[in-house]
Amino acid sequence: VIVVFSMLAVGMVAYGLVKPLEMRLRNLEKAVLRMRGGDLSARAATDGRQDAIGQLAVTLNGMAEHIQRLLSAQKELTRAVSHELRTPVARIRFGLGMMVAEDDIERREKHFEDIDRDIDQLDKLIDEILTYSKLEEGTPVLNFTMIDIDVLLRQIERESRALGKPITVEYIAPDISPDKRFAEGEERYVHRVVQNYVGNAMRYARSRVRITYEVIGDLFRIDVDDDGPGIPKEDRQRVFQPFTRLDDSRTRSSGGYGLGLSIVARIAFWHGGKAKVGESELGGAKFSFYWPRLQSLREST
């Protein structure tokens, strides 16, 4: 009798321990089946517990969110790309027709230059699309190294001034110790972020663009200010979406395809940081790039 009651007691205790685990596993199974059926909005229930099943549920939800975001971005990118390609292709087709019908050599040469310019724009658009797609899908392979930000920003200042535009581009270095000038990142991508910010600022500035950086605890921040018309508050988040152009002060006639800032946002994301825009002391826009000085500090920041 004692043995029987002991076995019953052990069985009841085991059942009490296993039953909740079984229910949680069944909930995971239901979520997986819904996702397999195409419902990517399905999520596994999480109760905050940090055991193996709880971590599995969090990982599963993260994977579903990532896939859902990728599919949404892919659809948006496909629609936007088809729209962006139509204009230069139509101009090339029109230019070819004009060249065939044109007898004047100078005018024919002008049409040829227009077609060559449109082909160059298509080449740049394809390069932007490939870069954005590479940063948007999966986890890109980044070669993180310690970057001397002071050297990098001085290089970008020289490159910007070499363009010969009537805009004053100045880099103002903070008064900090030399060892704090270094931050960990993929140098070519950090260069691209700042270069994009500066190029964008030069496009809309009236006379001045300023580059600065600051160390805030474990975070590094690079700022690019301009004295242009600025960006309205309601549009500041939208500018980082792919193929976004504003309709007022920053118009389509200014050039670009609206992919530059979305690439910046993805670079910031893969560096564990953020890309932001606000109001500058110079009167225009202030674009900022935050990221951890060390990649080992990503979780804490």
C-alpha cells in the first residue's frame, strides 16, 4: 500500500510538472502551424519565464517578426523600384527615337549625352538597391575595427570641399583625449553614413554645413548640421524609409532616389545604433548617428 501511494504521489507530482510544459509546447506548436500556413502575424505566448521554452518562444517570435519585416520591405521595394525605373527607361526610349529621326549632328550628340546620363542614373540606382538589399536581408558580414573618427571626419571634410560647391563644409573636433576618438565599427559603412549626411546637407544648405562628434558615456555620436530649410517634425521619421522624398523644401528636383537615408538607417541598426534627424542650431536639419563605442556594449546600450 505504501509503495502504491508513493507511486501515485510521484506520478501526480510529475504530472503537475509536465502538464504546464506540455501546454506551453502545444502553444508553440499552434503558433508554428499558423506561421507555416502563411499567417506571419501569429506569435507564441510568452510569460516572461527565462527557461528553455520561454527562450524558444522569444526566438520564434523574433524570427517571425524578422521574416514579416523582410517580406513587407521586399514588397515595398519591388513597387518602388518598378516606379523608379520607369522614368529613366522612358527617357532613354524617347532619346533613341529622337536620335533616329534627328539629322542635325549637334542635336544628335545632345540626345546621346542625355541617354548616357540616364544610363549613369540607372547604374547608380541599381547600386543603391543592391546595397540596401544586402543590408536588409539576414545578418550582413561586418568587419568591425577600431576607427579613428577624427581622421575619418577630416577625410570626409576634404572630400566634400573638393567637390567645389559654394557651401562651406567645416569639421569641428571636440576637445577630448586622443584615446576617446576611437570607436568600433565597419569603417566603410561609417564613412558612408557621414558622407550621405554631408552630401544631403550640401544639397539643401544655404551656405554652411558643420560636422561634429561627441562621446556620451558608452555611446558615440556624429552630427551633421546645415543652415537649410530643415525638415518638419511630422516628416522626420519618414525620411529614413526607402524611396521617400519630401514634397516641400526637399523635393524630387534635388536628385537622389530616396534610398540613401534608408541605407543609413540599416547601417545604424547593424551597428547597434540609431539614425535620427532633428532641428539644428544653424537653422536647418541636424542628422545624427549614434552607436556603441564597443560592440560588446551593444546589449547594455
